[in-house]
Amino acid sequence: MSRASVRHYLEYFAFRVMIALTRLLPFRLCANVFASLTARYSIRTRRHRRALANLAVAFPNSCLAEREEIARGMWRNVGRVIAEAIHIDRFLEEPQRLDLLSMRTIDELEDDKGLYIIVGMHSGNWEIGLQRTTLRGFQPAALYRTVENPMVDEYVRKSRSKTVSRGLVPLRSRPDGGLSPAQNTSRHFVKLLREGGPLGILADIHDPDGVEVPFFGRKVWASRVPATLAYQFNGRMCIARSIRVDGQSRFIGDAVVVDLPRTGNQRADIVTTTEIIFRQFETWIRQYPDQWLWSQAPFVFSHQV
């Protein structure tokens, strides 16, 4: 057995023990505890410093105390997302938590056959955005970033099957920060796309193979995947979010349909569509800045527009 395998087994054992101990707590208590602990200890990390750096660029007229408050709110939200993922079965047994997650816009897309892409971002709880689609009898699929430990990754994929009934298409992180399809998934992915139905994509990630778009007054390398798939497979698109209500595990939702430009210049249309996505992201993030994941590496902004 290799050293890496031993490390993976030890990590997985510790991971499952942590899950088991956490599930001994009632869900509401667990969410409150994780929110408090994450906010308390994350402020000492490099990711917290990165979040503050991003906030300083996004809100240049804010003071350090204001940026600290937003960042601490972000960490409380992250703690709740973790607790909600661990207790996902119990969370979903309380449907009133999603009662306000309106799907009217997505319902309009479901009325027709074919592929439609639901583009989301790391805000509110990004794990439950497709749940109402599943409850309405549809079978969504989603792209997701794999976990390095294969056993932990397998556990995560199985737990997410409760909200993504048609399966997850894994993407692996590359050394340059980009993502690429995991081995032997391309054929399955193409099959899903041709069959149609909902496909969820979290698009607020760094992609050095993507396109440069404006975001909070700077240029970032954004994923071209949602726009490219929409054009290649003649799909429709909406941008969706979940909004955490009063810092608790209850959500309202929002979605807007994207009118895809089709000028005949596909490359230019993909850039324009990606700009539309990130313009909507920025609008929504400004409304609830403490619910977005400011600690993401891609958004240490590099240069001014």
C-alpha cells in the first residue's frame, strides 16, 4: 500500500468519525455551532486574508471594519452550508425550509423539451439549488469539482445524489487552477447533454482556459463552459441563486432567463453570454455580500478594466 493510500484511509476514517459525531447533534444546534466555529477560526487563515483583499477591491469605499463584518458573515454562512450538507437527509425532511425557493422561471424552461442550463454561484447554499427541481419530478445533473481523496469523494457524490438525482459529472482541478473532465466521464456527459433536461453549473470559478470578463471593475478569467454548452447543444439558460433568510437554514430563490445572443459569431457570443452571467452575479452579490464566497482564489483581482 502506497503512502498516499495510507494517508487517504486515515483522512477518510477521520472524516467519517467527524460526520458521525456531528450527526449526533440536532440539526439546528449543529448549524449554529458550525456557523460560530467557522467564523471564529477561519479569520486566522490565508483564505480570510484573501477574502479581505477581494472585498477591498470590490468595495473600495468601505472601511476595514465593514469588510471584516462581511467576511465574518461569509464564514458563518459557510459553516451553515457544511452543517446542512452533513444533515442533508434531515434538512430535506423539513420542506418548509425550501417553501420560498421559487422555481417559476425554471418551470417555464421545463415546459419545453431539451437541455436547459441552470447557472449558479457560491452564495446562500449552493448545494440545494436543484432540490426543488428534483421534488417536482425532474432529474437534474450537475458538474462538480472532485475531492482529492477518492474515498471522501465517493461519499460526497453519494450524499449529493439526494439533490442531484441524475448524477454528478466530475471535474478535476489542474495545477494551473483550471478544471478538466475526470477520466472516462466525457462520453457520459455528452449522453446527458443530448438527452436534455436540467444541468446545474456553478460558474463563479477561475478558469485560465476561459474568457476575460469584467467583474467588480476588474477583469477575471471566467469559465466559458455554460455558454459553450448552451451553443453546442442548442440549450436554454437561466441564472439562479438561493438566498439565506435571516441567517437561518431557510431560503428564498431567484432566477432570470438569459436571452442568448446569436450573431453568427459563436466565439463573440460566448464571451457576451459569460459577461451577462457575471454582470448578474455582481448585482446579486452586492445585495447579499456576506453570503458569497469571497475567499475563492480566482477573484484575487489581477488588473483593472
